[in-house]
Amino acid sequence: MNFLFKEEPANYSYETFLEDKRTTWSGVRNPVAQKHLRSVKKGDRIFYYHTGNEKAIVGIAKAAKNAYADPSGEGHVVDIVPVKRLRRPVTLAEIKKDRRFAQLPLVRVPRLSVMPIDDDVWDIIVKMSGTT
């Protein structure tokens, strides 16, 4: 499966993630986002989305292992590793202008921090970014 994870770059940017080489995605409280996070399996692809002023998909990550219960007892978490920075970020404005994304949770439910991404949508976004 494919997912999109959202993060405020001032809190944890993709650049920091690249430096760290691995992180545990935690702190997700929304029940729907938690449901999606629980379904993440090892090897799943993840778009890394910067919120705030950027509002753009900036990189690709993958799940290092299946989601697991948060040791703090607050839902689930997943360990992820960076794959690559997108050649060019794909902005929310671009996505909203493209009718192919009309049903994308990023457009329909913008506050959701973890969401599934269809294979077709994944491929379109990667192509838009100029990344190979």
C-alpha cells in the first residue's frame, strides 16, 4: 500500500529525517488517521508531506516494519526510513487544480495526518515531481 504522512517542517522536516536515517512516526491522535497508521506494513511506500507554509509533498519514505502498539499506550506507531527527496515538490495547490485528485483524502479531508494513496495517484504525483 501507499500512504501520505503529514508533518510541520518546523517540527520535523524531511531534511532532518534524511539526516536521522530513521524515525518512529508517533503522536497521531485522530481516530481515522490512527486506523490508517495501524494498517501500515513493512515496505509500504509513504509520501512525506510538509504542512504549514509549504503545503507540498517533498519526499518518499518506506515503512521499516509493520505498525505496532505505541509503547506509551497511545494508539500505534510505525518506524520509517527515507527513500529519496522528490526532484521537485508537488504542492497542494497543484493537486487541488487537477481533477484526477478530486477524491484524494488530501483534498477532501485536509486535516487528516495519515492517509492512503492509490497506486495510480502515487504514479501521477511521482511523475509530476520529475522524480524517477
